[in-house]
Amino acid sequence: MFHLGWFLSYYPQGWNEGHSDRGNYFPNPDAYVDFARALERAGFDYMMIEDGSFIPDAFGSSMEYSLSTTFAAPKHDPMALVPLLAQATEHIGIIATMTTTFYPPFLAARLMTTLDHLSHGRVGFNLVTSHNDRTAQNYGLDKQYPHDERYAIATDWAKAVTALLTSWDDDAVLDDVEAGVYADHTKIHQVDYEGTYFSTRGPLNAPPGPQRLPVICQAGGSPVGREFASTYADTIVAPSGTVEWMTEYRKDIRARVAAHGRNPDDVKVMFLTDFIIGDTHDDALELQRRKQAEAESDVSKTLARMSFASGIDFAAFDLDQPVPAFETNAARTTTDAFFKGREHLTLREIATQLPPSLTIVGSPATAADQMEAVMEEVGGDGFLIGSSVTPRAVADFAGDLAPELRRRGLIRDGYADTTFKNNLRAF
């Protein structure tokens, strides 16, 4: 068996795609609530809502492309969506993105605990360090911290937040009306945390939630990112790459997790994978051909992704020349995926001949065949689907693919526990 998750953006879903329902998916929460219910019926483990705190303006040195095409903007804060999704569902995990660079630890810990209570133990938090100078400027800095220092900040932050989340003993809440004591003050402790970047007195002024330490999600790609993820994460978002790369990545993460004294089976690596689902296998192949033809006819979308990840304006380079050497302090792993080992290619070739990655293409039956084969070779733990939320996506994934996987016993057919963390660790 393997796990399924959905990588969601709280922005205009499928705005310029076929099968979209323009106007009904942003910012209308009802569409996301309906989608969460559909994923729960289909047996998905979680929805992970990504986030960003800026409007991209690197590509073309302007916000024009981003705002005219809804590329990574506009976005609403995912935290406000979490209680609505939780109230409308019973089992599925709900992960919202939180930046360790700009969320004060006390605010973060209190929000985590509150949402854990409101969701009855079904929340998680995707910890990001934030990579863009524009984000830093929105929070009062001139430039973003250096890449590796961002992870040093994240580690300090995680220690402070953990101290706050554990500042109440398990039996601190007595709720004893006859004795007139709600909580035993001797079992609630100051943390007096003093780190390099953060300090907090504590204790947290909210009792522990059902999970106490909510599920932590992280996307660790660089060496320092992998180390941070293996130290704190319960589920890790990873690019798919080749099957061989996926296998080695998972082995590396599990070794790092074990080195920290944790059980590798408790950390689920979820590979962000492209899916093209058709009514038949031939239909899916035709959809793939059209998608590739569109990418080759207009490289702007790929160039914008490169600019977003690196902070470099690739609209300024000659498409038919190799890209001059450059360095980035932004998303290094994502940028390296585009360029590392491909420096001899022209920018056009890089944009149209993307690095090897896993794409599942087929009918529900043939897609299930491919997913089963990949997980058998990689060893687990599951797939993260990042398609736009459209009626077609609901039909393809929740209506057709997931039932096929369930019939084969490849995904869960129910939720054994009440909390997200325990369900994630069920297999």
C-alpha cells in the first residue's frame, strides 16, 4: 500500500485551463470544501496547501506575467481555509504552509495548537524557509537570508516551537469542577528558550491539542534541507525525478532519520508527480502529446518557473544561446534541477526538454499499473498530486483513479484512527 496526497494552491485554480470552472474556485471556499470531501471519500491521506508571500516579478522584471496568467498569484492565506475544511470533513489530514523565517515561534505554536484542537487532531504544517527577496522585503528586510542560514534559522525556530508545544504536561488539565481546578499550574512550565535567532519565555497559553506535536511536512532538497526534514518532518515533499533517483533519495532520507534516533517508517516521502489521465490509455497519450506541443510553442511558462525559483530574469537571455553562469540564493535545488549538467544546452532546449521526471500517463487502470510498479521499486511511500482543482480533476482522480487503486488494495479503504499523525503511520 502507498499514500496519496494533494498539493493545493489557494489561488485561481485552472483559470486558463480547459475543464475549469472559472470564478468558482477563488476565493470561494465552497469549492475547496467540496474538493476536500471528494478526496476524503477517495481515501487520500492529506491536502497540503502551499503558500507564498509575494507576487513574482523576476520574469520580464515585471509582475505582468504572473498577474495576467495567475502564475503563483494572487493567493490567499491558507490558515484561514483550514478550519472550514476541517469542519466539513472527518478524516483527511489538512496541511497549511508556514514560514519559519517570518512566523514568530510563539505565534506559530499557538496557531498550531488552536488548529489542532479545532480540527480534532487532523492538521499539519508545511514548514518553508521562504526563498525570495521580495518575500523578505514584505517582512522588512532588504534581502533574503543566505540559503544555509535560513535552515539554521529554521532549526532554531523548530526547537523553540517544540519547547512551547511541550510546555504543558500530558496530565496538566484536570477539569475538576468539584475541586475548582481546571489546570494544575505545577504541570505547566516556562520554557525560557534562548537560541541564536529566537527566544521565548513560555509557557504556551493553550493546552496541548490532540496530537500535541502536529504533523510536520517539509520539502528538503539540498543537504541542509534534507537534514532539517529528517530531523523534524513526518512527511516529506520530494520531486519525482527518475525512479532511480527517487529510490536513492528515499534511502538517503531514511538513513538520516535513523541517524537522529527516529523510526524511518514514521516519515513518509511523498513524490510530487505529474499525472495525465484519460478515458483510455490512448486518450492519455494524446493529451500528453498536446501538452508537450503547447510547451514547445510557448516557453514562457517554463521560463517563468525558472525565474520564480532562482530570482533571475530569464526573459533577458537569448533563447538560442547557452545560459551564462549564474548563482542564486533562492530555491537552489529547484534551480539545479533545470540547469545542473545541462549547461551546454541553449535556454530554449532547457525550457522545452525538461529534466527526467516521473509522469504517470494512462487510463485509470494503466495509471494504477504504473503507480504500483514505481512504488514497488522505490519502496514507498506515496504520491503527491499537483493538478489544478477542476471538475475534470475531481472526476479523474477521486472518481476514477482512486477507486481503481482501492480495488487493488494499493491505497487505504478507510481511516483507522482519529488523528492525522496516527493515520499517516498506519502503514
